[in-house]
Amino acid sequence: MRIFLNDEVRDVDAGTLATALDVLGFGGRKIATAVNGRFVAATARPGTKLADGDRIEVVAPMQGG
Amino acid sequence: MSFYGVELGSRLLLGTARYPSPAVLAEAIKASKAEVVTVSLRRESGSERAGQAFWSLVRELGVRVLPNTAGCHSVKEAVTTAHMARELFDTTWIKLEVIGESDTLQPDVFGLVEAARILSEDGFEVFPYTTEDLVVADRLVEAGCRVLMPWGAPIGSARGLNNVYGLKSLRAHFPDIPLVVDAGLGVPSHAAAAMEMGYDAVLLNTAVAEAGDPVAMARAFALAVEAGRIAFLAQPLEPRDMAAPSTPVIGKAALGD
């Protein structure tokens, strides 16, 4: 399945957001996620099914002012 | 001083961006005695670890974090970012920025009020980055904000307090709302001036982070904030046009012709 991870095209074999994050190397990391511009809570990731062309945003803590 | 029921000893809030190194950042935070630091969130790939390392550093310092929605130009973007920040940093506090103009990074006050209402109704405790406009401030309070953060000058400009009249009016208009001058401060005297006016706190980043010696500058700002607060409580004189001799003239020896 072809998805966009932070605007980059990726091919992943994953049915849910939780699985996709594991496959993409985010397992156990402090991150927050959105799919197609909507926030997806960590608890909702296993139940969030992905479809071809979905846009996933993964963010982590960063310095800010 | 308290923000949303949280008592704080320090009236200086410090940003965590643009320091020469993580070690300097950590030392600057300690020197500033800040109890609240601002943080943000950005995209991270599966192979990067920068965000994780930064988070470990902040946690070790034991300070409270105030996540921002920096870089957001729409209500939707700001609201989604706030939700991500709430989960990531485990706090209901959010420094709400909705940017309306890219040269000055001036807040889009219309979007700001709308986003503040949405987030307040959703349980967030909003710290809106706003202008000194009284009517906008009224709307933000109506929307649920219990702290207001007017700009001193455009972010990173180091210009200080651009509109002293406007900031004084805001202070007079909202005697019971914690007010924080956020953005645009360049040197400690700017922070002292804000505090002498009766502002509750100041928030700054670049003035410390990009100083030649950020740790020393953090300490200088801490001292200025404290001095300004003490001065405010000591009730400063009002300026006057004519001289008023400080030395009594009565009893002066008559030595002239």
C-alpha cells in the first residue's frame, strides 16, 4: 500500500496506523500522529485503518519559543 | 503568581530554540531560574532521534513545559497541533499561535479567537500569543483564556516594547488576568520595563539563545525580571516635565551677591 509519511511516499504492508508505525521504525517512540489532517490519539492507532494514499503525519518533541 | 491554578516562583518563561548546543540550553535554563519552558513539535522520521534526545534533556531539568503551535497559519492546523501537543507532552497547557502575516509573524487575531474558543471548550488551558489590542483581548477572555500574552515586538526582532501605551492600557483593562509579554524582547532592560509596568511575567527565547553568552544573558534577564517586579511593587514615580530639586533648599547658606 502506498501512503505518505510526512509528505514522503512510502510503500508499507500494514492495515492499521499502529502497524504502519511499527514497520516504519517508530515503535516505542514519543510521537504524536495525524491521518489526513486529523489527530489520531495513541490509543486509537490500532483501530485506525489505513487506505491507499492516506497522509500520515508523525511529530516528536522539538525546541520551541 | 499562578497560571490556571499552577503557582510559579519565577516570572521568566524561557524558550528552548536556537541555542548553540543542548548543553548550553540546559545551563541557560538553570541560570534563568525559569520554571516553565516553551517547546514545540515537528516531523520526525523513523531513523531520526533528535526529538527523543531533546525530550530526555527537558525531563531531566524538571521544568514544566508550555508547548506551542508555532508555524500554524490556520485554525484547523493550530487545533490539530494542539491536540498532538497535549498527548505528546501530557499537558493541557498550550501556547496558541495562529500566524497571520509572514514578515512580522503578527497573530491572525480572528483565527486566534476562534481556535482559543474551540480549544478552551475541549479542556485546554490556552495561553494566546496575541497583540495588545483591547477588543481582541476581551474576545479571548470571553473564549475562555485566563492568561493573555501580548507581543512586545515581532518575534525575534529584539525591538523591546513597541507600544508602551497599548501595553499599559491592556494592563489597566485586565487587572486580574495574568499578562505575559511574549516576543520581541532584546535586552534585560526591556524585560524590566515590562515588569515595572505591572506585567506578571515575560516570555523570551532568541534574546538569550542567540546572545554571545546565552548562560550569562539568561542570568541577566532573571535579575532584570526580579528587579522590575520589585520596582513595580515599590510604586515608581510618575514622570514629570519640570525639575523637582531632590536636595531641600530651605536652610541653604546665602553665599551669593
